[in-house]
Amino acid sequence: MGTLVSFDMIKHAKKKLEADGCRTLVVGASGAIGSILLQMLKKYNGHVTAVCSGTNAENCTRLGANEVVDYTIKPFGDQLVEQKKEKFDVVFDLVGGKQTEAQSKPLLKKGAMYVTAVGDNMYMGMDRVLSCGEFCGSCCGLMYRSCCGCCSSYKYVMSQGAYPPMKEEIWKPSVVESGARALIAEEVPFSEAPLRKAMTRVLSHHAGGRVVINLEIRD
């Protein structure tokens, strides 16, 4: 699923990514989807900045990031504004929430793209169901951005997310040809105590990749 989400996000911003000197920011770069997205971005010749914790910085660099911003030090937007780095052509948001977009907004060039896989609510669809008010608010926010996009300094795009790989033109380039695979953060045996610990790690939203359950039966 992570490869399909990443492929769809890149599809929206492909023209910008293909331009010389494209600068890209990936928020949530060390997660299962973020690690795949970094690998897919390597085929383009632009500059990629990854937002992750310091403990995952080495992994993000190995997967293709040119530089890393540690959000645990202070908000990533504040750090990049203070560093007075060149602004970005594309921001890929894998965390979600209005705060993430607010932090990213000052970093975007005029005419840039903000591509999110999550939307207004952080971690939407991962471990909780939206209330009726949250759902309606999110839909209204997306409609507003779609209708008023021409008046904004940047284009906001909500990725379609994962969809069934029914067509070869989607499945082949995203899964087979890209060779991108999620980081394995931890492998746990199929027993109660390790599974509880693994679930706690996953629900923290800071797993640093996929948590794999080993179903092998050993004597």
C-alpha cells in the first residue's frame, strides 16, 4: 500500500519534480510510507529535505535525502525559516494536521505544491475514526482549497491514497519497477508480550518503519 500512496503523491507533482533544481520537503520521512517516497524521489535530480527525528536521520539520508531536519529540536518550519534556506517547490505531507500545513506554508515558493496523504486531521484513518464534525470540517476545508486554489500562493492537493492495483500501468511502475520498499523497524515473534509492545510502538506514530510479525513456529 505504501508504494501506491507514494506513487500517487509523486504523480500529482511529477512536472515540478522533473524540473531542474526542484526542491522537495518530505514531512514524516522516516515512516513506512515516507521511507518509500524517499526512494522513489531518487530518480529525480532535485534536492530532498527530510523531516524526521534525529534517531532516524541516518536512515533517511541513506534512502535518498540530501539533508535532514530534526523536528524534536523545535518545529521544522521555524528551523528552516531561521536557516534562511531556499524555499521549496513541493511539500509532501505524511503527518497531516493544520499545524503541519501552517509550518510548511512559509517555506513554499509561489506556485508551489502541497501534497498531503492525510489532510487536516493528523494520522487520519490510521488509528481512529473521525467524528461527524471532524469529517464535515475536513470535507469543507478540501472544497474550499479546491475552489479557491487559484487565489492561493500554492496549490493544495489531497492524494487519493492507496487504491487497488487493478491496472498494470499503476502496479508495474509503482511496485515492481521502482524497487522501493518500506524500512523494517522491528521484527517480533507471534506471542502476547512482544505483540503488545509492538502495538504500542505502532500507535506512537514513531515506529520508524514497518513492524513485522514473524509467524515462524520454532521448537
